[in-house]
Amino acid sequence: MKKLFLIIGAPGSGKTTDASMIAEKNSESIAHYSTGDMLRAEVASGSELGKTIDGYISGGNLVPLKIIIDTIISAINGSDKDVILIDGYPRSTEQMTEFDALLANEDSIDLKSVIEVRVSEEVAKERILGRAAEAEVVRDDDNVEVFYNRMKVYTDPLADIQNFYTDKGLLKVIDGERGIEEIVDEMEAFVKASI
């Protein structure tokens, strides 16, 4: 059975970096997938699906539910690792409830925890816009206007998502404003203790 950890956090919280470092250190047993990276790879492929996805991402909006869930389930089932970290999901109450319903009928996947990497809006903004200033290739979604839209998209359903997973005893909050090693060590220790 695959042991699944969902990792959520504001844009710029570091969730993708944290999860990829953990997977790298434990490459024999832990796989990491970023919903953003999976979707961007599809866009880069130039497929019709990629073009559809790009229309949503470039405006900082959510990609339709079915596309996301199909992408996630396919990645989990296709992985040769027993422990899966997926960051950037769920991003809406609809994504959360649909995924929960799907997991209820999915014997091969056990959701162990939802880890929230918590940072303030100020820290998130500094990181995103700082990343844009340093990057040789600036992503379309790294500007102030899109940042605020992405923050709103993230924070609007956040309380519902937090309450839902807290009620199930699955929410783990990690302070994302510390040094990266400290955050990664705490998250890695938590994941290992939970499997």
C-alpha cells in the first residue's frame, strides 16, 4: 500500500523544495511529485491538454479538478516507491472533498497526513518576487498582481481545508519561516515517524 503525504503551503512557502530534498535524501523509499511541476511538464510538452492547462496557470487560476486528480492518481500508482509526497494539493475545498471520496474507495493508497508549511503573506511575497528578480527565466506567475491572486486562491479555502484535516487527525503544521535545513529535518522526521 502506498503511504501518501500531501504538502500544502502558500506560494513561496518552500513546500516543493522541502519535499524534493526529503525525496532526494531517501531516494530508495520516498518519491516526490509537485502538482505544479507535473502540470508545467504537460504544458512544456505542447500537447492539447498542456495548452488547456497553460490557460489556467498563466492567470494564476486553478486547473480543473478532473485533470488534477487524474494526474495525481496516475503519478501515485505509477511510482515504484512506497512513500509518496505530493505538494500543492489540495488547493480548494472541492479538490479536498473529491480526493477524500476517491481515497475512500482506493485500497492501494493510505493518506497518512496533510503537512502545512506555514509562512506569512509578507514572507511569501518577498520570496516569490525575490525569486523573480534573481531568475534568468521569469515564470509568468512571478509578478505582484499574479502573486496576490495566487495568495487569494490559496487562502480563501484554507480554513476549511485546515478544519477538515484537523477533524480527521491528519493536519501537521510546520513553521516555514526558519532555515531550510531545520524545516526539512522536522518534516523528514515526521514523515518517517508516520510510516
